[in-house]
Amino acid sequence: MNILVVGSGGREHAVAAKLAEGKARVAVAPGNPGMKDVAMILDIKETDHEGLIQAARELEADLVVIGPEAPLLNGLADDFKAAGFRVFGPDQKAAEIEGSKSFAKNIMEQYQIPTGSYYVTTSYDEAVQHVQNQGAPIVIKADGLAAGKGVTVAMTFEEAEEALADVLLDGKFGEAGAQVVIEEYLEGEELSLMALVHGETVVPLVGAQDHKRAYDADQGPNTGGMGAYSPVPQFTSADVDEAVERVLKPTAQAMVKEGRPFTGVLYAGLMMTTEGPKVIEFNARFGDPEAQVVLPRLTSDLAEVLSELVAGGEPQLEWSDDAVVGVVLAAEGYPASYQKGISVSHLQFSRQTSVYWAGVKTEEDDLVTAGGRVVLVAERAEDLKTAQQKVYDQLQEKTTTGLFYRTDIGDKAIKNASS
């Protein structure tokens, strides 16, 4: 089976690595040089739809897997389908569930999918008035795509006012901030729950928990994710089943009813409240870094699973009971301004360690940083505590000048398990 994966980040590295474990021959475009051990790298940009389609023809691709959200919202899946390819990834209309937070909220409201209350406006003055009426804490979101950085959990009115100014007055997020979504602050613990979806067929994956804040103890600004772990022992199988039945399945059915049938990964960022699961956000693709800790636990052949799903089947998934903990190394300064071009060729790990490269490129035969989140390093073990110890033992042996990482990925779950 020949498979083309579109994307260049750690998520796509994890997807390509899992696909390559089976019998699939995998190519990644544009990829990054860290992926060369698991896939053929094609230097074709995500925006070059014609170039990607031509490459798929030359590869005689049996399946195209689109990783990132931006090409999905730019209609790449639509173009591949029009060219006659089987695609795992939603079309442009379905991808709007991630591309517009107000659209997602409207779907949830219309189909009684549990979430917090919300308010949408393009007016700074109206937004400030709404926050004054509601009080803090409160959540401020740019409506469109902002690479995980357009969200502020404001614990005070002053923080909310500053976040609103960033979005609506200063244009910090460009078109993504043309309007703002102000949401109720939900209390509880987060769960990232993804499913493979084709129309009304929903095949849930195991859960994970992401660490979005830049620094230890959930301090600092929101990022695209600084690490993750799976499983999430704080939640029972009954908790997860409830989320599947109340959130994932109704959402897939709602998209069909709306004339936007969804094919791909439906990601629900959930707050597990005392009233049950409530949706914080939807994504239209694998979470990053969640994919890097969930996919290593999958023992089924991912290529066969995706092919069966898009052909109209309902594949059964098998999972390892092992735990996986993944830690992101990011460029110092991320998610604000940061230096590029830092050499990372020396970051060599044991063969048992899973290493998923993201923001890197080759410069004069040297592997150097080219983005904020550089690499995720993951270890698996029979329990979270052992997996966490293994990954931090690996990292403490390395020189990470110019990079930083959180030292507490998985702490909460491990403390809960031992208490």
C-alpha cells in the first residue's frame, strides 16, 4: 500500500512512523529531515495542491492522509478527492468545525452537545461590556486558527481586557481575530479524546492529556502543547464512554445532518466537570502532541485501519496497556519570538526512545531548529511513573542549550495514582 502524508510536524512524523510499521510505503510532503528514517521526503509545500496531487499520482497513492489544519481549511482534501484519490481528512466545509470556534459553538448549541455558554462579537466595547457583566475567570478566544496561541484563560478582568485588545484592537492574530468568542470558564480536568470518523462511523482512540502552558505548574502563555501522556488514569472507562456517546457520536451525526459529513480525526478537547464532559474545543485532525503518545500505544496496523474506514467499514482497534509520556523541547522564547538555526544534530537517543521531529531543517549537513516546537521525545513503560522517569533520564543526559522543556509532564496523574 502506498500512502502520502501531507504535513511537516511532530504529528505527521508520528503518523508516518505508525503507518510505516505495517506494510505501507510512506511518503511525506513537505516533511522534515528528521522523518527520513520512516518515510520518503518530498519537497512540496502544503499550499501546492497541484504539486501534491501530481506526487500522489507518481506514487500511485492508495490513500492520502492530511495532517495539519490549514491545508484542510484551504480545501486540499476536496482537491485530492476531485482528482480521484481516497483521502483521510475532512473537506473544507467539515474542517470548519476547527476553523471557526463560533461555527463549532453553534453546532453544539443546535444539537445539544455539552459545552459552556458563549458570546461572539467583533466589537471591543461590546466584548468588554460582556466580560464586565459575566465577571472573571472567563475565556477569550480568537475565532479562527491561531496555532494554539489564540486562547487566554483570564483569571481577572484586567487579563480579559488585555486579551480582547490583543485580538480586536491590535490584530495580534490577523484574520483569525476578526471576531472574538468569549466563553464560560469551566472547572475540572482536561481530557483529549480523538476518534477516527467517516460519516456516522466513530472509532474512538484512547485518551490523552496535553500540557498547553509553556512552563512548569501550568504557568506562562498557552502554546501548541509542551507534552502529553496516555492513558489518563484520572478518568474511568465509563467517563470516556460517556464522552464518546454524548460528544463524539452526536457531533459526527450533526455534521452529516448539516450536509458537512466528516472524514478524518475528530478531536474533542474536553473539560471533565462535575456535570459530565463539556467541550472546550474541536479540532479536525490529530492533536499535537497527543498523537505522539496515543499512536505508539496502537497495536493495529494503522494503514489497514484507515483504508477500511474510508472504504465504509468499521475497524476494530487493539491497544497496548503500556503508558507513554512525551516531552516537547522548544526554542527558548517560544511561543513568542525565538532564535532559529540552533544545532540539534547532537540530540541522539536510544533505539527504544520515540523521537518525533517538528521544527527542524538541514543546513550544511547539520540539523538545526526552524520552528518553536523542535522535537518531542517519548518513552513507554508499564506505568506512567516509569515512563516519565525514563524520558526525563534521557533528557537530563543531553545538552539542550537554546532549548527548554517542562519538567512536570504527567505529574498530576502520577500523584493522583499514588495518593
